[in-house]
Amino acid sequence: MHKYFPTQEIGSLKKPSWLLNVVKNPDISKEDKAKARNDAALLNIKTLEDLGLDIIYDGEVRRVEMYEEPVRYIEGFEFAGRVRSWDNKYYNKARVTSEIDYKQNFHSDEFKFIKENAKHEIKVPVTGAYTLADWSYNEHYKSKEDLVIALAKKVVRPLVQDLAKLGAKIIQIDEPAATTHPAEMEIFRDSVNESVKGINTKFVVHACFSGNDYESLAPELPKIKAQQYTLEFANRDSWNLGVNDKERKGYHVIKLFKEYGFKGEIGIGVTDVHVDKIETPKLVRDRILYAAKAIGDPAKIYVNPDCGLRTRSRTIAFEKIRAMVKGAELARQVIGN
């Protein structure tokens, strides 16, 4: 029988300070730095499993940042300098100066390590074509759409194809920029469909902190070839208990998804990654139960934080995950699974 409300991480966790001290030290050898990264990955894997998450990765502990990491391995990009993203976080923005091309599977080593060491199900996060394009300076392609589709066909598709060949059964395409430009939803839709074309694995699309309330995304959901969407909701919601429309204002849009004919899974964000306040298991429970009723089928609901938890301390992040797991269990008890 399918377990209702499986829990999962979205991606990034704050890196341990000891790891940063090692990798930034020029006197430490590449071999010792590699060992430190393995140790940190193993620590995250075992911690997430001990907390009870059903689907895990390693907190992206080897990656510099979700944009900068892939751009390092794509032909045609040149870094231009650091710009602010959010929460006083910065990323190294790049210019597209020539035809982009895929160099290598830049997630293969981390995936192989996780596959070898994880006991729970694995979900691999990769940065999507639309976000890579949106966060870059386009100085080569005639249009943003041309750049997005080129990235989908020449970079993201070969990457996820290689990961699938290595045994990746769930691949999450991270698209935080997806709904920030509502007029470009068709470009976003086409980019995902081009990225996954011909690849036989489960695809999850993650979007968060959009400029609207997903109204522009809702009509496209049934047209995008993804089996699940993991979305941010908790940041929009109240902290009051209850399963009514007033208290669960952050989750109303799920009803709109159903109206547009979406029949897939939704990974609902039940944890606000922008605050240190810890959600109670009962609050998580009520958010899950409301979402399950709104979509009309509890088997379609997965449970996750709104986004990666890298802006929170490791202590806060793990406490939020612990509460999330307990809340999912409370919700299962209510519906008898």
C-alpha cells in the first residue's frame, strides 16, 4: 500500500563550518578536501535518514551554489561578478558569450556516493534551463527563448539522461525563476518538456517565491511532462491551526490546480525556510490535511520544506525537518494510513 504523505528534502542545507574551513584552506591537499566533502555528505545523508525523511539527497553539500555550480561546467558562459539574490545571499552571475554546450556530468560523483551510502530513496536536484537563462546576461542568443531552449536541449537533457543511466529514479528540476515572469510561462513549459524528452525516469519540478500566487502556472501544469511539482506554500500561510480556508490561505491555489485538470503529485511546502521559528507538528498536520482535501486525493500529496534550508542554521533546519516528519505522521493517523 502506498504510504500517504512521503516526506522529502528540497535541496540545499547550510554547509558545516568545519567543511568550509577545510575547502578554503590553500594548505590542505585536494585529496583531503575530497575526503572532507565525503564526510560532510555522509553526515547529511545519515542525519536526514535518522530524522525520518523518506526521500533524501545530501543537502547539496558539494555544490558551490545552485546556479554557479552548473555554470562552471557549461561552455559559453563567463562569470561577470557577484550579485544579490535573496536573504543577503549572493551568486556569481555569468554572461553568455558564445554557443552553450555540455561538458560533462558534473553531478556524477556526488550521485554515485549518495547511491552507495543512502538507505532511503534518492531524489537528485538539478538546476533547470529557464532559471539558468533568467539569472544570466544573454549576450549571444537572439532571444531569451532561444537561450532557454538551447540550455534545455544541450545541457539539462544530457545531464538528466546521464543521471538516469547511472540509476537516478527521481530527478528534481529546480526552477525558482519559473513564475517570476508570468508572460513567459510557455517558454518555461517548453523548456521542461525539452529537458525531459525521451528519458524514462520520474521528474519533479520545483518552483518557489514567485511574483504571483501560481495563477500563471496553474494552466500549464497538465501540459508539462513532470509527474510532481514541489512548491512553496508555507511562506504565504498563517501560523494558526485549522483546516479551513481562512487559516490555510497559503494553500488555496491547490484548488485551482485541480480545476485546470492537473492529475499529478504535489510536494507541498509546509516549512517556511525564511524564518527561524519552528512549525509545530500540529500545524504541519493541518497544512497537509487541507492540501489533501483541496487536491481530492491524499495519495498525491508529498511533504517538503518550501525550498532549500541553506539560509537557516543547521540546528534550525534539522528541527524544522523533524517537525515536518512528525506532522506528516499525525496527518497519516487522521486519515488512517
